[in-house]
Amino acid sequence: MVGGDVREIQYQLKKLGYYKGLINGVYDKKTSDAVRFFQKAEGLISDGIVGMKTLLRMARIYEKPATRVPLKKPQGEVSIVIFTLERKLVVMSDGKPFKSFPVAVGTFDTPTPIGLFTITQKDSWGEGFGSRWMRLSVPWGIYGIHGTNKPWSIGGFESHGCIRMLNQHVEQVYEWVDTGTKVYIIGGVDGPFTFGLKPLTEGSKGSDVMEVQKRLTGYGYYNGKIDGIYGWDMKKAVRDFQKDMGLEPSGNVDEKTYRALGITLFE
């Protein structure tokens, strides 16, 4: 096998002292031997196969249990601010920072949504997928704050857009928030376009699509839902805007259309 999952396993085994090879994402003999050594040391079946028991044992060793000291709860109105570029989540109490946690966020290809959302659902998950889940009110997809069985990914750009936390941390935050709690997700100085001005076409989804919808609404071309989903009604609005601006009416948002909408990136 090859891929990012293998690379994560190699990285974890190397930190634990079992793997001496390259972090290359290739499940070769060195990787298989390292898995066997780890399994034997931990009293697991030494077959060189990373199943759920092996993966969870790695996670438990890496994520050392927190000392169960009673934590002071925020007394004021709770909100959450997530700084994506810093990979940091801050719990706020009456608008003041209460406690911060490291997180993992989306990759540059699958970025975490930027904007103001609320928590719409809370649930406890099985330990194989992280212990807690808090869904966000992102209209164009399923995104949330949750725990992880890959604690070594925390601090990186690793997810498909969700916000990952160590299980011991997400369990704390889970107790402090309710459905309706506001979650502010902040990018860089370019806001929804933190990861660049990507070409947008029918079927595109995201914070950048939502911002273009807002601009088109302000200019009087779009009266549909501000939902971050590039549908046929938005394509028609883009085409009408392009015609009036003397641009090719492709119905797709390209560099010239961004410029005409007044959207440019900071230098």
C-alpha cells in the first residue's frame, strides 16, 4: 500500500522508536517489521497489519491521557474562534479568551470554511473516529469540530475541511458549548480567499462562492440563497454581470470577473 495513511503510520512509529526508514508513504518490509515489533511490545497479534486495535493503541500512546483535574468552566456567554492559519481554537467567554487548543484544519485543496457559523448538533462518537462531534451550520456540506484517532495530525493542514482536536481537548469543549453556540472561523487577510482566487464554475462550493454571491447580490444581479453553492441561478447572474461589464459571458468566475467584482488579493 502507498499513500498518506501509510506516511502517518511511519511517522508515528518513528516517533515511538520502532521505525528507522524513510517517511515515504510506502508500506514496505521495514514498515511491516516496525508494525510487528510494535504489536509484539504491546501484546497485540504480531501480524504486521495495522487494524483498528493497532491504530488505537498507537493513538493512546501518542495522546497521553490528561490528568483528570476538574477544570473551571467559562461563566459567561461562550463562543469559539478558530484561526485556520495558526491551527488554533480559542474558547471565548463574554468575548474574552478563556482557553486555547491546537487543532488540525483542512488542506489547501479541501480548506476549512471561513465565516460565522453556529453549532447545530452535538454527539458522542465511538473511539475509532474521535470521541465527540459538533456539527457546524455550513450550508454547502457537512463540517464540524471533532476528535480524532490520528492525534499526530494535530497542528497541521490535514483534514477535508473539518476541525480536528485531541480527544481529551474536544471532550472539554463539548461540555462548554450548546447548539446555537457561535463559531467564528478566520482565515488570513484575504478572508474567504485565503487559499487563492480559484476558478469557480457551476457545482463549485465553498466560502469563496458565498462571497461572490454576496457581491452579485449587492450589485443587483443575484437574488438566490447565499449558501455557497454555485447553482444555475448563480451562473445566470454571473453571465448577466459579465455581459454588462463587457466580459465574455461564460457564466464562470475567472480572474477578470473577480477583478470586475472588486475582489483582489493583498500583495
